[in-house]
Amino acid sequence: MTQRSMPALDGVDHQYVQAGDVKIHVAVAGPQDGRPVVLLHGWPENWWMWHKVIPALAAAGYRVHAMDLRGAGWSEVAPTGYEKEQFASDVLAAADALGLESFDLVGHDWGGWTAQLVALKAPSRVRRLAVLNIPPVWQQPGRVARHAHKLAYQLVVGAPVVGPLSHLSPTLWWFIRRSGMPKESVDFFRGCFRDRDRRVAGSKIYRSMVGKEFVNLARGPYDDQKLTMPVRVLFGLDDVAVHPSLLDGFTDHADDLNITEVPNCGHFIVDEQPELVVKWLSEVLAEPAPKG
């Protein structure tokens, strides 16, 4: 696997922590005594998706930890463990290694899905949960089926041979560009998949989901659980992969919920409208401290 150079961002230090069987890369910024905020990226991105958000949060006094998920960015590529429950365990283990007893948690795409699982696994550690353009883990199979055509790309990306190759496909990146990702972001993240191991890891995220994870999800494993911390959702309404109706699952499973819909914005909302995301996230983090 070719080692790529780390992109530079003023004020950011890079740490590598052991989280179970993998070494996780974390980009850290902000005052050491600042309130911890953990940022989780989605596919096909890595910690760099937050590079226009990190400086603003750090300047506001937060201690920011932007993690690369297993197999992504500069974290270690493992042969297995791409189930989202394992991602959640990785995040908690990395937080342990970083000495984070409690933190505000922010996630986009699969990072947002993982963030929900972290919050369910360790509710006492997550002060606030903020997720962007990802549905809740509570879904009715019928509702998902009605919008299955939007998710057909997952079958291609998750395929054993075609999936890794698709990470270099102009067609895939055209689709991602159409989903709202600016060209400069497309060029950067596409370049991150020159490493075959990274392409295989990216494919396994979807292979696991369209296989055993989706079957398990249909059984409703989280139906008796709720998110007890404040939950804030930001959703670009022009998302070509996620229909807004899929957000309905949050309603009965979050004690303190607010959903902000953004018209004329696609799936990659952090890349497409970073200033809006910074403003929204700053307001979320400045809300009165949750009880408990």
C-alpha cells in the first residue's frame, strides 16, 4: 500500500491510536482544555471532508477530533470489521485511547450512521448527537423498498471485484459530483483511492451493508432503544441517495429531536455548503448543556 502525504491544515496535529485490532488516525485541533467534539466522515471521504469546519470549531474553543474510520484516510486497513457496529466500537476504543470520557459527536453519511450506534452503545458518553444526510438506524423495510432504486449503486460498489474497481470509475465520480460534491473535493478523494487496499476497504463498507447488515436491520434490532441525548439533524433535500421520508424513523426514537432541512443542497452538504454547516453546528454546540 502506497503511503500518501498528509494534507496540511494549520493548527492540526495528527495522532494515531490503537483501537482494538486497528490503528486509527485522528486529526486534532483546538485548545487542550476545550470541550471535546468528535467528527466522523462518510464514504468516499476521510477526515479531510471537515477541513473547512475544523478551524472554525477550534477557534471557538472546542477540542476537535476528526477520526478516519477503519480502512479510510490514514487509518489502518484491516481485512475484516467493516460492519457499522464494529465502526462504533472502533470509535469508542479510539475515544478511550484519547482520554475522552464524554464528547459531542458529529457524523455525515456512514459516519452519521456510526455516530448513532456509538450513542446507543454509550449514551452516557455522548453529550449531543449531530448527524448530516443519513437516515436513522430505525427503518421500515417497506419504506426502504419504495426508494430502493436510489440505493442500487451500493450493489455495484459492494461487489467483490467490480466494487474496488468502481472507486476509480469516472461514472461513479460523475454520480458523486452530481450529488453535490465540488470538483476540488472529487479530485482529492478520488486520488485517495489510488491505493488498492483503500478501494477494497471502501467496497467492504457496502458489501457488509447490502449483505448481512441489511438483513439484520430488517429484524429491527434497535426498535426498543432510544437516543436520550439531544439529536440534531441537518439534511440537504436534493440528496440523490437518501429520500427525506427516511428521516421519519428518528421521530419515535429520539427524546430531544430537531431536523433542519436545506433546500437546493445535495448529499455532500459539508463539501457543498461548509459555511452553512459551520453556522448550524456552532449553534448546536452552543445550546444549553443537556441534563444528566
